[in-house]
Amino acid sequence: MVETMTKRRASGRINEEYVCIDSFIQHVSEIDSRQEITVREEPNDPPDFWVTIAGVEYAVEVTSIVTDYGYDALCDKLAKDIRSEPETNNGMKGTYGLTVMRRPDIPRRATADWKTLVSTAATKTQEMSNALCGAESCLLRDINGYLEIQKMSDHGAEIRLCRMPAMKWEGEVQEELTQLFKDAIDRKLVALEKKGVLHQCSNIILLFYDAYDYGDVEDVRQAFLNVQGYDWLHSIFMAMSFSDGPNTSYPNAPGRRGVFLYSRNGKWR
């Protein structure tokens, strides 16, 4: 049983706190559906939430992880999904470029908006098969940039990803994630100590929000192996891959699946 008490927030963007806390609650509920869970938002954070699970109170704090690689991986996945669409392979002629200028807000993977974007791009590609080189079609445009498909050549049958941010080697990705984890944990320790939360509650849970839907659990786990200095925390949880699943606690926010990176509770790991 899950009960939540909420405060209203005026914001046009995704509320990462709502996404993370729901992902965490759903994950814990799946481990043991019999335990009662209540959630109360803290109006004077930190922490962001007070959560009671089976009679035990936890102070829960949310923080965001932003990696260039995560956005790169999102763009690469989009190009791969467009290539695999039946409309793309059915009669496509020529070489096309999927151009990502700056950092437009690409839909979350596996969602309805993502599937619509993939289908639209595939259809546009097929429609341009008999067009002149240089023909282009805008797929997405917002204040952060734009995404378009352009015919580059009459030869071949290929879609290339263009103008992406610089890619990183696997080792560099893990090093970046490790440092991001370390920095976030250190910052939260300072903030929670300053507020006196550690004296008030010994069970502190840190929820990481993967801002660009990084999605690679194994890279995240490998990166976390090199992190130290988190023994003051009860648990660390990361809300990772978006899905079409509901956000049961805050229906206006999207749902995510998540994983525990660390916990004192052996049943949660």
C-alpha cells in the first residue's frame, strides 16, 4: 500500500523528484508488496521527501546526473531505430544524414512520442528517395536546437548521424560517471549536515536522476564500483530508463524503471 502527500509545483518541465521517488517506491513495492509505504514531501528541503516503509522512516534526497555521453547515446539510438523501421528499408534510395544541431529535446526512449518521431523520420526518408540531393525535412525544433533529415547522396541506402557531440570511449564514460557520482554524494553530505538531517534521521537514501536517459545499467554499475565515501547513506538508487509505464504516485509525471546501486538492506540490492 502506497500513500503520498503532495505539494503543487508550477513548472513546465519534468519534475525529476516526482519521477525518482515514484521509481523508487514502485521498485521497493515489487520487492515486497505487503509493506505499507507513505511519502511526504518536505517543504523546506533537504531532504526532498520523508518516506516510511514498514514503519521505518527514511530521509530521501534526489539529485540529477547529466552526461554528454547520455545524450550522444540517445541520438545514436534514435538513428538506429530509424534505420530498422520497415518504412526506411522499403524502397529507400540514397544516403541520408540525421542532423542534430545543438541539443533539442528528443523524446524519451520507448515512449509513444519516440515511436512517432521514428516513424515520421522513416516516412520522410522514403519520400525523399526521388528528391534532389540537399533536400531536407525538419523533424523537431525547439529553443534548444533542431533535428532534421537530409538527403546527402543518390548512392547507397544508408542513414548517418551528423553533428553529434563528441563521443567518448567506454573508459572515459565510466570515469565521467564515477566523478559525477562522487561529486553529487559529497555535495549532498554537506547540505544534509548543514540542515542537521543526519542527526535527525540515520536512514538517508539518495536517488539519482539520469537526465538524458543514459540507460546502460552495466556501465553505471561499473562506474559506481570506483566510488567511495558513501557509507553514511542507507541506500543509493538510480531512476534510469523511461518507459510507457505509469507514474503511480504522480500521474502527471512520466514513469521510469530503476536499480539499486547500494543498500544496507540486503533485500533491496
